[in-house]
Amino acid sequence: MMYSQQEYDMVRRQTMQIEAEKRVLLRWALIAVTALLVASLLLTGWMYHRYSTSDNLISNAQAKAVEFENKYQQVSRELAEKNAILEQNVASRAKENMIIESTLPKMLNRTAPDNEIAELARAIYQQPGHMIELPGPPPDEVLGYKGYRLRIDDRPHKYQFVAGLLNDRWVIYSVLTKNQEDRR
């Protein structure tokens, strides 16, 4: 069988067209593979960056955790100290209130000895404003220049009372006049 020149040309054109289509397809496949390779390299670089910075983030977080734990322990110790001081203050305030409640009626009735009045003066001095309210006027014997001496931690203290009216109520102030003996 004999083929004509046209048939040869047509087969050649078809073959060239098929080869051209294959080259275009291979070119697009190469572009796609290259794009995927570039994307995978970028993704790998980003993942490595995240991995390398995560070590820093983890070490910074651990350092902060240790720092905050130390601060927490320090604040806990300070809180415990403050609570102990507060409990001491509450206990001393309760003792002072007990002294005031037990000695004040005796002082108003003029039956309290000087040492109890000195304790009362110290308890009143420890109150806010160094004063308490009275149900009536205080006796003249406890006021004036007479001072009440009391030894606290082997140191002499001297208190005096001053009475007054505040908002139509009698109050008595305790004033610390000396906290050491004169050396004269």
C-alpha cells in the first residue's frame, strides 16, 4: 500500500501536534512540581523557624514560671508574717479591751489601785486616737498632773489622763509623757 504525500504530512502534523501537547503537558507538570517543591521548602523553613523559636518560648515560659513561683513563695511568707502580726495585734487588742472593760468601772467608782489605772492608761493609749468614750465625767483624782508609771520591757513609761467633751460625750485621752526615766 502506498501513501500519498498528504497522508504523510497529515500523520507528521498529528505526531507533531501530539508531541507538542505532550511537551505542554510536561511543561505544566514541571511548573506544578516546581511550585510544590518551592512550597514545601517554604513550609519546611517556616516549620524550622517555629521549631527553633519554640525552644526559646519554652525556656522563657519555664524561666517565668520559676520566677513567679519564687514570687509566690515570697508573698506567701510575707502573708504568713503579716497574719502572725495581725493575730498578735488582735490578741493584744483583746487584752487591752479586757483591761479597759474590767478597770474602767473601778476607776469611775474610785476603787481602782494606781497599778491598775496605769495598765488602763497604757491600754487606752494603744487604742485608735489614744482615747475612749466614758459613760460620765471621770473622777478628778485620775486627771491633772498626776502621772501613772508602768514598766514595759524593763523600761519605765509614764502616762497622764486628759478628759474632755467630744460631741456631747465624755472622752478620756491617755498621753505618754515619758518613756524613760530621767537620768538626773
